[in-house]
Amino acid sequence: MSAQDHRRWEDDLAAWMLGALEPAEVERFERHLAGCERCRTDLNWLRPAVDTIPATVTQLSPPPRLRGRLLGIVRADARREAGPERSRRWLPWLAIPRPALAALAATALVAAGIAGYVLRGDESGQTTIEANASRQAQGASAELIVEGDSGTLEAEGMPKLGRDHVFQAWIVDEGATKPRPSTLFVPRRGGTATASISGLEDAAQVMVTREPRGGSAQPTSAPLLRARLS
């Protein structure tokens, strides 16, 4: 399947995660998801952002520059996707062109993953933990900002990834010998990265490794970052 052919499924993924597909479209997309590693990787990357949105306590307005950039992305994507060369699918319940909804959904999810901390109000109750970088990640630095049973990993100077690799976060619970798989993420240009991590209620530490695209059930490489919670 070409990248162009796959684009429709990427649009459907964002809408599916927000419950914006019609029943027939849900069934069709879930059949595709079962056999598409690329979509499953994207799903793993975006799911923590979706889980974080309902948990936000106080909704704050983002900085004007960030808000303007996100709205600009939405409008530009909507105009491009809704051009005359592409067919339009309409969602009757919202009366919004499908391409515009997909662009809005995708932007909302990415914004939640990258700047989710903006949505949280008072910083009281937050704990910032500095992560230790291994020799393989020399030059990298990271902090884990923990609030309740979830956290946000903010990293800089991350090593470059190969085309078929991602970074994967792992949670090691108190008294456990094996880590639990958590968020998959990739760095932005310049090596910065942000990952939302949930399920930290019993965590003793959070680790980050380099894994094959799609993630792993157990680490296949040495940890690049470690943040010790206890």
C-alpha cells in the first residue's frame, strides 16, 4: 500500500480515537487496524494523549503563539484535504467535512501529547524527577513530571532513530523484576521529545529504550534513560 493510499486510514485513526466514525466506518477501520502495524504504532503513540485529556483538572488557555500555530495547522490541513481533487465525506451529526474533522482530531491529539501540561492548572502536587542518561544517550537530558498516577516525560538531545525504530517507555513497579511496556514515541526535529505516561501508581522507575517500530513486549536494548521514582 502506497503512502498516499494509506493516508485515508491515518485520517480515520484520529476520528476513530475520538469516537467520530459512523458504525460502518468503525467496522471497516478496525478490520484494517488488525492487520496494519503502522496504524497500531500510531495508536500506541497517541493513546496516552487521549487518556490524559479527561484527567485534566483545570482547563487553561494555551499561550497565544501556540494556539495560533495549532489553529493554522488545522486550517491549512483542512483546506488541503478538502480541495476539489478529493472527494468529501460528511458526518451528518456534525455537518463538518470529514477531512476538516480528521485534521482537527489529529491536531488535538498531537497537541495533547506534546503540550498536555498546558491543560493542567495549578502545579501543586507535581513532582519533577531528573532522569539519568546512559552512555549510549550521551548528551541527552530528561525530566519526568509526575502528578498523581501519571506523568509527562520531557527529553532533549535524544539520539537519532532509524527508520524502523521508535523509543519506548517502560514502567518498573515496586518489587517487580520485569518492566511493563508503556508509551511509544519519536523525537521531534532537534532531538526533543515529549511522552505522556500513565499507570505510575506503583512505579519505582521509568525507563526508555530503543525498540523496533511497533514496540516490544520486553526491552530488546539497554535503557537510554532512567527516572527513579523511589
